[in-house]
Amino acid sequence: MDGSGLLGVNEVRQAQVDGVLDRFFSLAKNRAAAFGPEYVRLWEELQASAAGGKRFRPRMVFSAYQSLGGTDLEAAAYIGAAFELLHTALIVHDDVIDHDFVRRGIPNVSGVYRDQALANGATEKAAEHRGISAAVIAGDLALFNAYRLIDRSGVADITRDRLVEVMDDALFASAAGELIDVDFSHLTDMPRVDDILTMERLKTAVYSFECPLQAGAILAGAPEQIIATLADFGREIGVAYQIVDDLLGVFGQESETGKTTIGDLREGKRTVLISYATTTQEWAEIEPLIGKRDLTESEADRVRELLIDTGARAFAEGLARYYANRALSRLAEAHVPATLRDELIPIADAVLGRVK
Amino acid sequence: MDGSGLLGVNEVRQAQVDGVLDRFFSLAKNRAAAFGPEYVRLWEELQASAAGGKRFRPRMVFSAYQSLGGTDLEAAAYIGAAFELLHTALIVHDDVIDHDFVRRGIPNVSGVYRDQALANGATEKAAEHRGISAAVIAGDLALFNAYRLIDRSGVADITRDRLVEVMDDALFASAAGELIDVDFSHLTDMPRVDDILTMERLKTAVYSFECPLQAGAILAGAPEQIIATLADFGREIGVAYQIVDDLLGVFGQESETGKTTIGDLREGKRTVLISYATTTQEWAEIEPLIGKRDLTESEADRVRELLIDTGARAFAEGLARYYANRALSRLAEAHVPATLRDELIPIADAVLGRVK
């Protein structure tokens, strides 16, 4: 057994993407040093935001690329890193919009700067301002450089242009989805199931699944038909993923997901699960508990019970399966190479497996 | 006299840049229509933010480009429009950071969305949230597309790569300057004159003067020596411009500048003018009036009087002249073509002319 055998294929891919990001941030920090230590620190915080993720979007790029015969792993790592940096930009700015200072239990960019200002004796308001300001700036830098990483991938011009178009599509959709999400947060009524699905597709599924898979196929020089099929697969599986994510936000195991199962209920997150429940008799009992800031664990248990009794949980699980099946049916088409099918079926299974 | 003779050279250039931006926004709005009317509206508001400016940065691009022999005015208009869109992105996000809902007397993106939410019965807090969220998203779209306009300019690859590097430098410096500015706003002491100059150079002068002039020269295929001289000229004249801008913010004619002459005093803006005053005996009388939210017109008059008496105004004017002279001295170098000199000397004169 040689050294590389000690690592699975995903670990190898992730290490390659991490390598690209490490080099990118090292260069940026060196360059920032000429502007003073505070600027270096902002880059360090941005790097911290980009670290520790599952490298989900790069994995989509690699899955499409390698199973379609691509062999330039360095180029794929750059394109994957570009989508990872886009993701970082979007979550940093999403946290600004949501006024969140914590992500997955640890302070985000806004949180780090806010906490430091508080420690230095700033008022709550001034400290939050400093935190949010730093996050606006950091997100801008990440966004701009997502594009730059495509430039630095060394891919030839026509391919580069297409990859940039795909990233443009990703941001264009995500901004539209974010806008809808902001509008949702100001509604008193719960949006309809299909409106929530549209929002989740635009805000997250397009840039996390559809576009990275397309990018991998374009990089591999795949035929247009395959690129289109991958986009369709990505869109459908991405929606399934979001529904599952919302299910895990209420019914998941915190130890597995790293995400609390009470946060979504306390903030009254608009999900398919909750939207379905509004149409049931039990809604009268559920409603006052959704968005209740001081929801207790026992109240949360009661909501979970009711979401099961009303069939909301089963409905959401069924919907996730429906989208996953739609995704899988695209892979059954004759023009899809077996290697691609073998790569993507486990991804679809893994998405559904999260709620099993 | 033919038709084109009716318009001055700046009007022709501006019309060309406006044409590029109009086409860009038309395309974006058509594309946004598939995502619903609210998204089209966000693009309309972003377009409104990009409209009505002096097209200052495009003028720098054209000045360098045409006086160095460039003749592809369409390409120059694209590069100019790219810097204009970068400027739009930066001011939209700067307003988010400063919690400003108005720019030059009219509601900005945040303001339009906030006011609409208020009209629909939202609370102040919810309305502000909606306004700021829309502005974060709009700024992201503008930032990303600033880059895209360079791509769409049709310039050849090596030139394109260099132009993108220049825009990267512009954002990199501006983010550093914005971070310093945020730090300033949390200081109790007034920063030193040289720290303010550094901040203003990074935050504004680099992306408004240095980089657009460099970009014009690169596009014209100018020798490296000329590109470097233009960068130096731009950096120096840009700092002069900022000092003059701060002077006009206190001593200007509102009818000419479109900017109130009490706003900067009320918000306690950190400027060379005020920083100088801190070192004088009169500071004890000035200090309580700086950053006084309800400063009256007669108190503002008193501050102006004191800023004149202490020599702060004369110092700032002298400093602006010093930077303008440094800029002009670069143009005296032997390798600078007369056409370039003839184009840039009036720009330096115009910068200083604003305080005469």
C-alpha cells in the first residue's frame, strides 16, 4: 500500500483545494502586510471563515470533472476553490443580512470583531457596527477573488470564459434567492411550499450543486448534452439537499450535523416543513411556538411531535425523495457515461441518507 | 459645424460610458425578469445608484487612453464603465457600513427599500433591515460585474489580464482604506494628519485616480515608464482631491457641490482640517462642536471661523497644493508625451480650482 492509499479520494481532492486556498491566502496576507497589521488580520479572519468546511462545492467540481475523464487536478482544484470562496463570500454577507455573529457555534467575522471591540470597552452598538463593517469588507474581498481564482487556474480562454459565465449565473441566482429570503423574513404569513422551494433553489442549490457540477463538466470538455444533464441533476439534488437540511435543523442529531435543532424553530425559519404545517388543524397549537425566541427544549419537543403528527415531517421527507428521484432519473438517460452515473448516484444517496 | 461639434469631448466620452452601462443594465434586467419583478426592481435601484454621477473614473481612463494615442473608444468606454461600477459597489457598501440611507440628498438603495417598507407599515427596525439587506445584495452584484465589464470589453488576453490586476489593486487598496476608516470611527482621539492621508489615499484615491489612469495607459499599450508615472500622478492628485473634498465639505457652496456644508461637522468626520485643529489652542472651543448631531448653523459658522483663525483651513489648502504640485512635477519628466501633459495639467488645475 503506497502513501496515497492512506487517503480516500475525497481527502485527496480536499487537500488539493486546501492547498490552492492556502496559497491564495498566503499571497493575500503578504500583500496586505504593506497596509498594516489590521489588514493582515482581516485576511486571517476571512481565511478562518473559509476553513473547516466540508469543501462541498469543490467536491461537486471534482466529481463531474474526474468522472468525465478530466486529469488536470490542479486546474480542478482552482475551480473548486473559486466556488468555495464564492460560498465564503455569500455566507459572510448572509450573516451580515441576518445580523448573525455566530456560525456553527463559533464567532464568524462579524462576531470576532464585535467581541474584540466589546473586550476593548466599546458599547454594544459600536461593537456590532465594527463587526458588521469588517464582514461587509471581508465578503467583498472574497467575492471579487472567487472570480480571480478562475483566472489563476491557468485554463484556456474559451473554457475560462464559460467558467466565468457559470460563476456569474451562480451569483445572479443566489442574489435573487437572498432577496426573496429577505422578503420572506418581513412577511407575517408563512410562504407557500413552492415559494420556499424556489427561494432555496435560487439562494443555495444553484451555486452549491448546479453550477459547480456544470463547471466540472465544462472543464473536462464534456459535450453540451452532458453539461445540461449535470445542471438538471444539480438543480434537483440541490433542492432535495435543502429540504433535508431543513429537516435536520429540527429533527437532526446535533452531534452529527454540528447544528442546533432548536435554532431554526426559535428564529421561525421558513421551511417546507413549517409551511406544510400551516395547512393542518394542529397549526393553531404550533404557530405560537414558531419564532418564539425563548422556546424551551420541552416546547421544541412538542413542536417536533406535532410536526410528525400532522404529517409535515413525512411530507418533507417525501418531497426530498421526489427531488432526489428526479435527479436520479436524469442520470438514467442514455448519453450519461457509466463513470458519471457511478459518481453521482452515491451523492444522491448520501443526500437522502442524512435523514434516514 | 457637424453634429459631434455640439458636444464637448467630455460629454462624448460620458455618453459612450452611459451607453455601455445602459446596455449592461438592460441585459441584467431582462435576465432578472425570469426571477420575478422584485429582482428587476433591485437592478433598477442599482442602476439608479450608478446614474447621475460625474463619470469621474471613466474620464480618467479616457484621459490617459486618448492622450496616449488610443482610438478604440468602445473598449475605453467598457473599462471606464467597469471602474464606474466598482465605484457604485463601493459607495453602496460604504453606505451600509455608515448606516446611511441618503446620498447627496436623495435616498440610496438602502433608503429606497427602507422607505418603501415604512410606507407598508413595517417597524423602523424591520424597514432598516430590509433596506440594508437590499444594499448588501446590490453592492455584491455591482462588484462582481465590475470585473465582468472588463471581460466584455473585447480587449486581448494579456491586456485584459493586466486590467484585471489593476482593478484587483483598486479593490485591495479600497478595502484596506475602508477598514482604517471604520477603525477611525471608533477612536475617541482624532487621528494624525498622516494617518488620515493614508486612509483617504487607500480608500478613494487609488481606485478613483491611480488605477483608472493606469488602466487607460495599459489599454493604450503605453510603455511601462508612462504607466508608472500615471500611477504616481494619480496617487498624488487623488490625495489632493480628497483634501479639497474635505475642505468643500465645510467651506464649500452647497449649490455647487450638491453636498451640505454642515453634514461632515455634525458626523465628526475625521479630516486633515480637523486633525490639524486638534493641535491648536482653539481646539478646546472647537472640540465640543465636532460630531455634535444637532449642530446649529450659527455654531457651524463659529467652527468655520475658528478653523480659519487657527490656520487649519490654510494648512489644508497648502497641503492640497503640495500634493497637486507633486503630481504636476511627475508630468514634467522627459518621457511624458506633450499630449498627456496637456490632458492632465487641466485636471490638476481643476482639482485645485474647486477651492479657489
